[in-house]
Amino acid sequence: MTTLKAPIDPESNSRVKAVFDDIRATRQTDFINNLWRQLAFDPPLLEATWAEVKRVMAQPSTLDPLTKELIYITASIINGCSYCVHSHTATAKAKGMTDAQHAELMAIVGLAAKTNQIATALQVPLDPVFDKG
């Protein structure tokens, strides 16, 4: 259940339509997912969020597109965002993630959660070699 009703005809707003058209062009699809439809209640927020997503996730960079999606899945797990876990897992699969890679990602996320909790519980002091400050 949402906390805010999505606009009924979001593309009647020219700013929203422009963002949705850019999403379609960038992603080469007609599909506009529910996150963008919900954000249409606030065109400036929609514009700013899409600009950042486009810059970080869609533009070529030092990380390949699948690696970006794997990182996004991990952050979404940590942040407890079921919507983003689902959407970025689907995108990662579309970008070539195999079942074996997904399983390995889950093993790494699980291991990191375990060792992070152990290090936190034991309050392990930082090794000087790791401190670059």
C-alpha cells in the first residue's frame, strides 16, 4: 500500500511527460515503472531523481552496467527496499546476470552481513595499515 496516491494522468504535466519520454528513450522501452509514476506527484523531485539515476546508472563509467546493478541490489538489500531488490534483480538478469552469479552475490551479501556484525559486536580495532588518514 502506498503512502501517497499516484497521479491519475501524470503525463498531462509537460515536465512529467518530458521525464517519462527521456526514461523511455534512455532505456529503449515503453515501460515506466511505479517508482517514476509515484514520483510524478512532484515534478521537480522526479526530474532531479531521474537526472541522477541517468547519470550514475545509465551513462558509461568505469563500472560496467551489470556490476552497477549488482551493487544496487546489495545496497537495496542492506536498506531493506523490496521494490528496488526486485527491480534491480530483473534489470541485472536483463543485463546478463546468471543464476550462478546471483547465488554468488547472495553468498557475498550474507558473508558480509555476518562478518560486519561480528566486527561490530567485538568492536575490533582498525588495523593501522587500513587507515589512510
